[in-house]
Amino acid sequence: PKERGAMNQPLNLYKGFWYRSHALESVMAFQRHFQAQDSDIILATAPKAGTTWLKSLVFAVTHRSQYRITGQNNLLLTTTPHEVVPFLEEIYNHNKSPDLTSTPSPRIFGTHVPYTMLPESVKASKCKIIYLFRNPKDIFVSMWHFGRMLPKDIPSLQPITIEESFERFCKGISLFGPCWDQALEYWKRSIEKPEEVLFLKYEELKEDINKQLKRIAEHLGCPFSYKEENAEVIEDIAKLCSFQHLSNLEVNKTGKDLFPQVENRAFFRKGLVGDWKSTLTPSMVETLDWMVEQKLHDSGLTLN
Ligand code: A3P
């Protein structure tokens, strides 16, 4: 089935999730061709859950010995997080078959696909997966604003009202949605096989970034040493990747490095927890809360 999604793009339903047709093609391509290596790191998120932040954090953690965190040669100061950590969907877009064998390890990739759609080679390897969850109310609000930044001259992206967008989002019809079903897949896997999937929450990153950076480093098999802790390496990474810092870098303010129609700056809006309060009506809040509660019920996954 085809429907228009929360950002008004035409989406196709495939095995319970909604994709743009070209994204579905590239998912098929990377499922078929991507050969995982044991040292690979896969960062999985719903769009607008904080993907950009997670990419920068994981890159900074894993490259902390090569790039001085605050040093001028740090790649994150001159390159967007989406270029530093590309999406599998983009690498395999338009049937490209890239040669990734010479990419230095650890190779880090982003993806928005649900766990069940990851390539078999990923599941069969010792790859580390990190999933980032965010309160769906904030995901929706972030998506709504993001959608409004997309060019208005493309007929398939004609603006819609927030009510229409919200209704579709609640039905789960959004890019790679429903986001709660995606989260549940990774949540279950993180319980069954914690050494494979680390499940993070945007709200917890905001609350105590140092603690979550330690969890990330441990999961990736590169825990911070006492020496590093004393040298405040964790604080440096947190500062480097903070919304305040990244959003003010020239590279993240200008240009269109990820999608030809989307400015880099669109990935940095407010970076807050609970901004839904500024946008959703009480009845929208009630509807989405009820919806999410039904979905997460009995799973053990809770909203922060
Ligand atoms: P808001 O629209 O609520 O501000 P994604 O990267 O998955 O597209 O998600 C974008 C959301 O993450 C936006 O949320 C954006 O502002 C926020 N974000 C981007 N970089 C961030 C950072 N370094 N720290 C916290 N939030 C960040």
C-alpha cells in the first residue's frame, strides 16, 4: 500500500514499516550486498530521534586517540556528522555498490531501518549496534518543523497542516515508522543480546551525558581509562558534540551535504527535551500518549 506520510512524502508499506520508494530500494541493496565486519558499528535511530548527535558522539568516542578532542585536526570541526558517519541507505542509494573494504575500522554507519531489516551479515557478526530512542512527542514535533524546512516547490512535498501530519504520525505513517514499533524491535534485542544492542534514550543523554558516554565506550569495547577520566576526555567529548557547539560550527550552518534539498542547519533546531509542549495541543498530547502507552505496554520500555 501507498500513503502520504507525516511530512507529506509518498511512502510504501513494507513488512510493517513505511519507506520512500528509493529508500526501500537501497535497503534491499544493502541487505543483499553489505558485508559486515566484526568491528563495524551500526547506529540505528528513527528520523529526528537525535541521529546527528549520536553519530558525532560515537565518532568522537571511537577516534579519541587519533583526533585530539579539542584539537584543530578533529574531523568533527570541519565535516558534518552525516558525512563522517554515512547512512547505509545513502551509501547504497540508486543501486550504488560501493567498495567499503578499504574503509578504516571501526567502520561506523547510520541507519533508520528496523532490526529485522538489517542485513543478515550484521546479525551474524560481532558488530555493535547502538539504538537511540526519543519520546515520540518530541520526534513528531521535530519532524513537523523539519518538514516545514523542506523546499516548497517540490509537488510531492506540498505543506500540510499540523493536524493532518499528526494524524498520519499517530497511525505510524512516517518515514521508517511507526517509530514505536522500530524502538520495540531494538529494545527486545537489547534485552535478549545486550552485548549486541545498546539501547539509549535521548532524554538520558541530555540528563547525564558523561554516564551515557561511558556506557557507549564500554559497549564498543573501548572503555575510558582512569587516566582519560582524570584528563577530562569524557567532558571534552560531551562539549565537542553538544548542541551548542556543533550547531555553531560553520560546516553545520551552511551547505547541503546530506540531501540536495536539505540544509545542514536543518539538523539542528533546538535540541531540547519536552519541546512538544510548545507545539502540541492537550488533545494531541492525550492521543499520542495513549497510543504510545498501548504500544509499549508490557514491553518494559518506558518513556523518560
Ligand atoms: P529538535 O528538532 O527537537 O531540536 P536527527 O539528527 O535524528 O535528524 O534529529 C534531529 C534532532 O536532534 C533535532 O531536534 C536537533 O535539534 C537535535 N540535535 C541535533 N544535534 C544535537 C546535539 N548535538 N545535541 C542534542 N540534540 C541535537
